[in-house]
Amino acid sequence: MKIVLYPHPALRRKCRPLTSIDEKVRDHVRRMFDLMYEARGLGLAANQVGLPYQFLIMNLTADPKQPENEEVYINPVIVERKGTQEGEEGCLSLPELYGKVRRAKNVKVHAYNLKGESVEITASELAARVWQHEVDHLHGELFIDKLGPVGKFNSRASVKEFERRYRKAQERGEIPPDAEIEKQLDALEALA
């Protein structure tokens, strides 16, 4: 398992809801936390590691020594958004690219925890931003899609460079062709 980089097809895929929480899901979660901490992230969506399922992890401290702050949410839905805030965002699938994104200042989310219990979360400020960023991932949306005109213009060269590096890696055989990746994602989806 590894964090996939833009423009990997999993990043644009609308993820499928999970219908069960088993040991495999728990294993994915643990490995995702390891990857997230290694990359110094605050959150990670399943499709960022090539899994087409609706679940995400977060730890707003980004500190592996604070496991009490680790959170896992399955099939999350943002049911309410209030206010606005603008702030800089980055993404583990677009490393070292940052831009200002306007988001809701407060959100209310319905999801399930790893025990399968329904939970409702109210989040503000940074937590609300992370929620919106990660839920967007599960819908195949990236923060670069949310940039304003100036932000899109300023990030254009970096985005093209990610695409160029990705295609070069495919040419070298380091990454399978997109059609093969799509088949793998379809196969994984069928298992959910």
C-alpha cells in the first residue's frame, strides 16, 4: 500500500460505500495511518491509497505519539455546512502543492465508526476544512478543483509536472496503464 499521486485514476473515482467492517478494513486503516504519519498529513481518504471505498482517517495533531486523536470514519456524509473560511490547503497526493481554498467554516457530518456505530460530528475551522477535503476525495474531487481563477493559474505548471512525471513512470513500467488500474479498481469495488 502506498499513497497514489495525481493523476492516478483512483483519485477521480467516486468511492463505493462500505457494507461491512471486517479485519481487512481494520488492517487498511492501520496501514493508512502509518502512511499518513510518514507523509506528515492530517487526513487520508481510502482512494488516496488506491481503495475505492468510502472511508477516511484523520489525526489533526499529525502526531503518531497521540493515537488517542486518531479517527476513522466510514461512509461519511456532510449534512450541513455553515459560514465560510479561506485557507491554504495541500494534499498528500499532490505533495508540495498548496493553494487557498474557500470552504465552509463549520460542518456537521454523519458517518460510522470502526465498530459500525452511527456517529454525528460537528467540526469547525481546521477540522471542518479537513473533513471537507477528505470527503471531497471520496467523491473524486481534489482541492485543485476548488481553487479560484488565480490559484488555478498559479498551480497550472505544478499540476502539469505531476501529470508528466506520472506518465513517465507509466512509460518506464513503474505504474500500470490507466486501463489496468481501472480494472483493478472495478475488481476491488466488486468486493465491497
